[in-house]
Amino acid sequence: MEKRKYTKNSISMGLLMLVLLCVISGCSIKKNTPSTRFYHAMTSHFNTLYNGEVAYLEGEEAQMKSHQDDYNRLIPMYISTNKTTAGVGKGNYETTITKCEKAIKQHSMKKRPTVKPNQRKDEKMKAYLARKEFNPYMYHAWLMMADAQFQKGEFIEAASTCNYTIRLYQAQPDIASIAKAMLARCYVALDWAYDAEDVLNKMRRDSIGRQGMKEMNNTMAAYQILIGQYEEAIPYLKDAIKNTKRKLKRTRLNFLLGQLYQQTGQNEEAYKAYAKVIRANPPYEMAFSARISQTEVMPRDKFNQMVSLLKRMAKSDKNKDYLDKVYYALGNIYMGVNDTTHCIYAWEKGVKDATKRGPDKAMLLLRLSNLYWEMEKYIDAARTYKECVSILDKEHEEYIESERRSKILTELEPHLSAVKLQDSLQILAKLPEAEYLAAIDRVIDELKKQEKEAEKKAAQNGTNANGQRQQANGQQSQTDRPIAANTGMNNQQQGPWYFYNATSVKRGMEEFQRRWGQRKNEDLWRISNKASYVAATGSEDVEVGEEAEGDDEALYGSAESDSTLTDEQALKDSLENDPHHREYYLKQIPFTEEQMEASKAILSDGLYNAGILEQEKLENWLLAEKTMQRVLSDFPEREGIDNIYYHLFLLYGRLGDSEKAEYYKALLLEQFADTKLAALLGNPNYEMIARDGKHVEDSVYAASYDAYQASNYKEVEKNYQFSTDNFPAGANRARMMFIRAMSQLYGGERDSFLVTLKDVIQQFPKEEVTELANAIVKGISDGRLLMDDRYDASSIWSRRNRQASGDSTEVVPELKDDRYGNFVFVLAYPTNSLDENQLLFEMARYNFTSYMVRNFDIEILEKQGITMMCVKGFLSYDEVHSYAQTLYADKHMNTRLEGIRTLLISEDNLKLIGNEFSFDDYKAFYEETFAPMEIPEDLQIDEPTNLKIIDPDDYVPEEEKEGEEEEEEEEDFPWGM
């Protein structure tokens, strides 16, 4: 056999001819041959999609460099869920999406190949012909486009692309499984746990390729974290780490793995995971956070070692911006050995030395606040919670509870501080002079020490004592100078008004108190001893706004004489206003009998208010009992003892001590028989009202309304008196008074009717019936006559603006029974009666996940106290009826929509609701007109997604279906295509 020799030139020529052949034969996507498939696959791969992939990698690199994690919480698996990060690299991802769209448009091959009659007809061939896309590389374009949309934070658009890819590649399970896993990932990013679970469960029943399994494990880890199943997430996350190529992404996931181990109590494994992060030499902040996290899971035998390490880290200059983290970790170590004293010291120092008001300081304040709360140190907790809430992320899981506690303590703290201060002052007043002077000196020394530390810290940070930046020459920076309190246009351009800057105001208050002490907001505030002023000037205090001749000279002196205040008195006033001198503190100690009585009055008020708040708001029963018992023992004659008895009665009832509860009830009825509280407790129905009051009140109102409708006005009056006696401040009070007024009107007591209506308006200005009461009173004031038509206060659903005029020539609009007009699906509910944003989210989620082709718009309208959420886009009554049936067949949505009125209504009829017709009017019209209509059972309002396997014997060549080729080209594409 002759051997053929192939030279380099002959091979190159052959390749060139092959390429030319591909170019000639592959220029059209309407021909499906091996050469055209090869040409379009290579062209889309090495030309369009290559450029798209380069842009994608550049965008991903930019995001990784700019992303900042909050290491105090579980870091997210996907950095694009951070809105700030999602905005980085946006241009690169848009380029990727554009390239993918271009590749799909130019190289997507939808035409099926020609099948020879004698070709083998096996299952593989049938599955191949059932495909919708024949370019073997085109699925990369769809998946890359979905990835780029996901990285941009456009999760709904990415989910839409994944859904279309699943349908397009349904005949290719390996590709479809990747798209399904990516779809579940989009749902996880949207916090749609139910939908993600549904997709992942269905994937387990299908065939999954190798790449699809990798993507599924990654998504499963994120899903388990989303639903809080950290133990189950760990093995999936470990698989995801193995399959992650980029070093920084793998290091982030190792940090997350350490957090999951820590959350599940596997401290040893967490310690190892954090060690892997440190060994990977990540960015400094990540490595630093890993070392801090190691301190939380360290073995007990490394206590001294970790404390020494953290103290060295605190002294390092490069960690000066991370001191809050260092001291947070140090406090955690002390907390681990139950040393709360050193823990509080470390956390307080971390708060004090923190240079940033970021998530690290917020977490430190949160832990410190919670500790103070548990230890019942509410004065300190009020301070730390207030600062914590101001910087804590509103999306943090503990934000709502922290805000609630902060509001309670803001109200309670002044009373607790007053009690603490007056107790201390009264103790000092009873001590020997040497002892109370020594105590004052200790306070002054501590104050001076703190000021020196503040000055030292300010010098290190390049600021003055007030925290303002200094320039190199020692002058205050022009940009940091306080802006004058002038609202002129020039100053508005320079910066915000002084009093809009909370930091500047706080500094100003501190500086004022340092120089002048605590002063009341009153005239002549500079003079602490008003008696000396009166003696010196010979006049009484001047009222606000009153001008007295000579007062200016008496206060500030004149050019002709010395100040009326002696130099000695002026010096004394100066010392009494300076917290660096003993006189400042001595003037507060109640040495005289009058001062002691004033101190006791302040103490009594503080204890009284604190005890009630501790019971009602703080719900600390034992502390409230202790406080109120002290009020009874120390101040038995003070005003409000009846209220203390009543609260003790309630308190012991809650604690289950019926004997003590009855004791204080008897005291209240005996000593304060004429008070409202005694009348309340003396009511024979008290226990029933306390236990079932709301239900009883609702029943009485319903019975009264029925009696009003039946013209039984005596029964209305009887029920009104029962309600007044037992529910004088009940939820139905305004409506009860309104029904009574209308009963008085139709019962012939028209003068009483108007008085009652005015009481409703005055006492309940924001109630629903007040609007109607106002309209009636205004109509009477304008001279309108009262008609015999009855007012219906039963429901807002019966309201409408139009009233019958009696004019026979008036054209009255009518509701239309057009079945084939544009229809709307309406959810109606009283305004502000539910979480509207949550309902909107649920409806949008349902529409998106249930209808891939149809796009339904949601619009919110409000009329006469009723809010209507309108789903638009239905072309007939049949379609909106089918939509409603499918919606309520969904168990989740059926439960979510309980108690909400539903309307299937045409757009023309919707315009008349609330104006010409009420909701009840339309309900009657619907039941008569639309409800009896028969609806086709097989009605489909969305495109079917089932693929049909075509047998080669039944295949019809494209040349014989000229009219179908254009139709095939116009397939629906997801958003942006």
C-alpha cells in the first residue's frame, strides 16, 4: 500500500478549504447540516461569546474587589444579593448580555435537520429531532446571560431567562438541570424559599448531569441557609467549596463554613475552617475577622493565649480602625468564663475607642445592650440601645426588638436616673463632711482623667477636644467649623444648618453642661441663686415677655457703677456652674430640710412612674413589685396611691397570687371608694370583662345594630348604657354612640341626636363614622332638612357617592354585562387593614411563577376607605374567571387571601364602583349576570409548555411548510431580547 505523506502546507491548505467550505455553506441558520452546525457553534464560541465571557470575568473581578462583608452576621453565598455590590461591574455584565443576545440572534438554529426515509428510527434520533435548538454551543449563551443578570442583581430577569432555557432544552436533561438549579438559585436570592424548594425537589426526580449536580449542590447550600437549616447546609457547602475555582470566592465560602460550624456548636471544626481562611492569605479585613471569630470558638485551655493575642492586636497601630472588633472578641472570651465585669469593661472600651459607626460597632452595642438588659441595668441599657438603634441595619433580625426596648427605656430611664441620683444625694447628705467631700473629689478626679484621655485621643486623631479636624498650623479646619445658625441662602450653600447635625448638637450640649452644669430653660438662667439676685436688685422675678426698666443694668452692670452682684457672689456662681469644683456638687446635696423635702418629692415621683412603667411596658413583674412596694412604704401619703393599689392588684393576678390581689383590691375599694378605679373593680362584671371583654363588646355592638335596623330604639338605648358602664373606652365606642344618635333621630329625640353626634366628632376625630357624623352636622348647619331615609352604618361596602335625586329625566349609568371586554381581578380590603406590601409581593410572585408568557400589571386604587389591588390584562370574563379559579386552588394563596373581597369586573364597570354603585350593588349584579355563565373547563390563558416528540415517519420537511417558517422564527423571548 502506498504511504501518503502530509506536509505542514498540505494540512494548512486542507484546513483552509474546510473553513471556506463552512463559510460558503454555513452562512445561513435556515440550513441544518453538520457543516452549518459546526460553523455556527465555532463562530458563536470563539467570537461573540468569548468577548461576552471576558466582560463577565472582568465584572466579577470588580465586584469581588469592591464587595464588603459584614462578618458579624452570616456572610451571603452570593455577593450580588448586596445592592451596593450588584451595582459594580454593571457595564461589563450589560456587555455580556448584549453579546449573548447577538449570538442567539445570529447563530441560533431552530430548523430541524432533514431525515432520510431509510435512516434508523431509534429513540436517540427521536429525542434529537424533538429539540428546539440545534446549535450545540448555544446553551452557553442562555446560561451566561442568566448568570450576568444574576450578578447584576436582576434576579427576576435571570429567573425568566432560566425558565425559558428549561423549556427550550427540555429534550436535553443535562442542560435543563443546570438551568433548573440556576432558577432555584434566583428564588433563593429573592428569598422565595417555597419556590426554590419546589424546583429542587422536582430536580431530584429528574436526570441530572455532572455540571447540573455541581450547580444544584451550590444552590442547596444557599437554600438550607435561607431556611435556617445550618446543619444540613454544611455538606452541600463543602461540595460547593471543592467545585469553586477562584481562590477569593473559595476563601469566602470557607469563612461561611466556619460560621455554620459555629452556629451549630461544632467549635473545633469552626476553628479549623477559620484557620484555612487565614492560611489562604485573603484581604486583611477578612483575615482579621477570621482571627476574631477564632476567639469565639477557641478551646478553654487557650484562654490566656487568646487574651494576650487580642491585647497585642489592640496596641497595634494598623488595627486602630478595628478596635471595636478586638474588644468585642475580648469581651466574648471573658463572657465564656462568666466574667461579666471584665466583659462589660472590654465592650464599653470598644464602644468608646471605635473610629467608625459601622456594623461592627452596631454588633458590639447590641451585645452590650442585651447584657445590660439581662442584668436589669436599665439606665446603661437605655444609653447603649439608643446608640445601637441609630446605626444598626434595619434589616437585622434583632432590629425590631432593639427598637422596641429602646423606646421603653427612653421613657423609663429619666425616672430611674432621678431615683438613683436622689438616693445618692440623700446618702451623701447624711455622711460626715470629710466623707462626702472625699466622694466629690473622686468624681472630680475621674472627670479630669476622662478629659485628659479625650484630649490625648483627639491629638492622636488630629482633632481638637470637640472632635473637629485640625490643620497643620493648629487652626480649625474651615470645612469642619460649625456653620452659623443663619438660614440665608449663602449659608445654605455652605452646608447643613447646625441644629440638623446631631453630632454637633450633642457636642454643644456637652460643652454647655461642662461649663454651666444642668440649667433649666428659663429666664435669668445664668444665675443659679435667684434669691441673691432679688436681694441685690430689690425686684421679683420678671415674667417672660415683661420688660422692667433697669433690669439690664441690674443683670449686667452699667458704665456708671459696678455690677449689683458682688465679686464674691459672682465667683460663687461661677464655681457652682463648673463641675471641676466642689461647689458644683455641694449645691445639689439636700442639706437643709426644705432641700430634703424637694429631693423626696422628686424621688417619690420617680419611683411612682418607674413602678408603673416597669409593669406595663417593661413587664418585669418582680422589679415592678419591689418599686411599688417602696412607694407604699416610703411615701404612703402621696397622690396616686389608688393607682398603685390597682396595679398591684393586676400584678399579683398575673403572678397567680390571688390572696395578695384580693388584698389590694379591698384596700382600693375601702380607701378610694369614689374613684374610677374603684368603680371599675367594683363592677360585678369585672372578671367577665377582663377575660372576654373584646368579644362581649363586639356582641353588644352587633346586637345594638340589629336593634337599630329593626327600629327597636329602646333596646339600642339599653345596650348603649351597658356599653357605657362596662366599656367606656372600648374599640366600638364611636360606632356605638353614632348608632345611638341615629336611634334618637328616628325615635323623635332630634335635639339629643345632634348633641350625641357632636360628642362623636369631638371625642373620636379619627374614627371611620366621624366622617359621616361631620357630614350630617355640616348639612344641618347649612340649613338642610333631615329626611326620613335611614343611614346604614353596617359596612363600608355599601357606600356610594350618588344619591337618587328624584328627577325622572336624569340619565342613570348602568352596569354592563359585556362578557368579552377587558376585565380586572380586584382584591378589596379596608385601607390600612393589612400589610399591603406583603400582599403585593405575594401576588407579583404568584403571577411571575404561574404565568410565563402573559404579563399582568398590578395597580392599587383607593376609594372611600377601601383599597383595591387590581390585576389587569384579562381579555374576557372567561380569562379572569379562570385566573381566579387557579389562584384560589393554590393552597398558599388561598390562605393568604382569607378575609379579602374579590371582584371579577370589567374595566368599564370598575369606574362606577364607589361612585354610582357600591360593592354590595355590584355583588348583587354579578350574582345575577355573570355567576350563571358557563366557562370552558379547558381554557388556557398561558402558553402550554409540553414538548411533543416527533416520529421521523410523521416529519414534514420545512420546504412543504412555507407558512410555518416565519411563525417558528417569532418565538417568545424573555425580557431584554
